[in-house]
Amino acid sequence: MAKDRGSLERFGRYGHSGTVEGADDGAMPDLTAALVHRQGIRLRWVATETDLAEVVKEAKEIGAVAVDTEFHRERSYYPKLALVQARIGDLIFLIDPLDLDLSPLEEIFVDEKIKFVFHASEQDLEILERAVGARPVQLFDTQVAAGFLGISHASLGALLHQFLRVTIAKGARLSDWMARPLSPEQIDYAATDVLYLEELERRIVAELDSMHRRDWALEEMAAVVRRRRSEVPVELAWTKIRECRALDDERNRRIAARIAAWREEQARVRDVPARSILSDLAIASIARSAPQSRSELTRLRGVDGRRLDAEMVGHLLELVVSDQPVGTATAELAISATMRPELAPVVLLSASVVQAKAFDLGIDPALIASRDEIVDFVIRRRGGLSRGWRYQVCGAELGALLAGERKIEVTGGEHLHVRPVSEGTH
């Protein structure tokens, strides 16, 4: 762990590591020009295998790494990694991935003795796993942890201000991170994103311990490590489109599943955003209307006929009338296993129970369950609410309510509680 230096200095300067041996002079930024908020921090540009080996060595010696990334994904299916920032002790490494193989970092990612601290890690983990070949096995996410303190989806800047009274500049956030050399403003922005992470983690952990919730948070961190966005099969891509999930008819959902899977495959092959091929609204419109001709297809809401060539139109119309199975048994089940209309009020009631429980505990409701997880629990009694800390704080009680063993009670006209059926009203 990096040492806690106590008081925060407003400005200072990064130490310069000297020239980068073997690096392109045009890519090497001026590290001395960037300002920092704390003295005693050295900054190093990593552009060679030798430099990267030093990162690995330092991480193994210190045992803790604060990490962030900069990337672009506006014009591609897969995000393009532009920079990796890693604070290790009193060093901040700025790792240039544009011409550097990052696979040597796998050695420290899979080391259970090394803790990695992120803020809002989901996208970072997805990108780093593609670049490194692994994801950290010991992870602490300050945004996730803050949710257990009742702070919902807080930005890094908001948490730093709340816990450390530090204000950070975010002016370079939307700049071009693929450009080289990076500007002093970009260097300062990138370094600051990892500068305070470990200190922020310590403050949050202290709060979690005072509320006896560290175990809940660590359980959720382990789930974050296991969760992989890229593992969603193409045949289940339709389930990520809100308008398609709302389709009532199984035939319509089957059309949506086929077209969304085709779009996903095309996007991956071309490495372009899926919505640049066909919008979500277009998929839902086609699935609902089942067009039989080009004119019917191009009149639909969300469908841009100017971007559809004859081959694409023909393929979409074939997908509309196809009677081929969508894919795996899981995909078929997702299409056929819809929620019966009479269950809608039960889902709404269950969502109210989750909200009330989150209010009582003072945590982010989204940490307990999303709407999809609530639906899954209502229909099948499975998912996150059926295990771990979620089951302890909410799932067990909700399951008893759904089984008729509990009742809802509102006290004072504003507080919702779940009570045993035999318990009288207070």
C-alpha cells in the first residue's frame, strides 16, 4: 500500500524519468510540464518491454496498484485502449499501449497477493482483459463500495470531494487520447485519476467497517471480477434492447433475436458500433411489423433506407420469415419464457420492497437488484437475490412475501415494511 502522506498539497511537479530508451521521440510527452496536487510523486512514461518489466517488478514489491484507463469506442465495436495509468507506491506509470504488448501484466493481474484499486471498473476490466489476457483477481472498486454507503453511481470527482475535500479538473476527459504526444493537460488529468485512489479506498473502507458492511462490498467486488460483458452470446443480444424486451408476441421476439444476432456478428467482423449497422429502434420496429418487402421495411421507424443496400435488405427480409431456431437452448428459453401479465403487479410490489429495504439500509437500490433481477426472482426464484448478502438482506424476506408467509405494512403513511402474517399492525 502507498504511504498516507496526510495533508494534501495543491500543486507540485512530477519527477521526470528521463528519456524513454527506444521510444519514438514524437510520442514521448513532456512530463515536466504537468502539474500535480501532491509533492513527492514521480511520473514515468512506459513504452518499451523494459519499462513494462519495471511496472511488474514494482507491483510485486508494493502489493497494491491503483489503475485507470483512457480509451475510445465511438467508432468501433471493441474499445480502443489509448493509455493505462497505474500508481504504485510513489510512482505513477503512464503505459502507452499503442505499440506495446501488455501481456506481461498478466503476471501481476493473476497474483492474489496484489490488490488493484479502480473507480467504476466495468469498462476498464473489459478493455484490459482484451489487452492483457486476464483481469485482476483482487479488486476494489471505489464506486461499487460507495454504493454500500448510500452513494449511488458517484463520479470519482464527487467521491474525492466528499471524502478528501479534493477537487480535480476534468477538462481533458473528452480529448483525443490516441494522439501523440499527449499534452501536459492530458498527462495531468490521467495521473490525477489514480493519484488519490488508494487513499479514497482507505476512507471508504473505514466507513464500511463502521457499518459492518465490508464483507458485503468484497462479495460484490468478487462478482464484478467474474462478470464479463463480452460473454453475452449474440443470440441473446436482443435482450439488451429495451424495446425488444417489451415485445409481447413470441414470434416478434424471435424475429428480434435473429436480427439482433445478425447485427452483432456484423459489428464484430467489421469492428464498428452495432448501432451504426442498424439502430435498436429499427430492430424493434422490424420485429413488431414483420415487413415483407423493401418498401415496407424502409417505411418503418428507425430504419434508414439510404444505408441499406440490396444485399442487406434481402438478408433482413429472410430473417423476418425464417423458421430456423435462434440458437442455443438458453436463447430459446429467453424467447419463450416471458412474464405473464398478471405478474406485473407482483414485480412492481417486489421492486417497492427492494427500494424500501435499500432506504432502510442506506445503500444504492441498484446494488440489491435491477429490474431484470427482480423479474428473474419473481418468476424463477433465482439470480442475485437468491444468494449471498442480497439474500440475507432482502431475498429471504421477499421470497417469504411471495410465498404468502409475509405481508406488506405501511406505517405513518410513508414507511413500507414486510411483516410476518401473524404479526399485528403497530
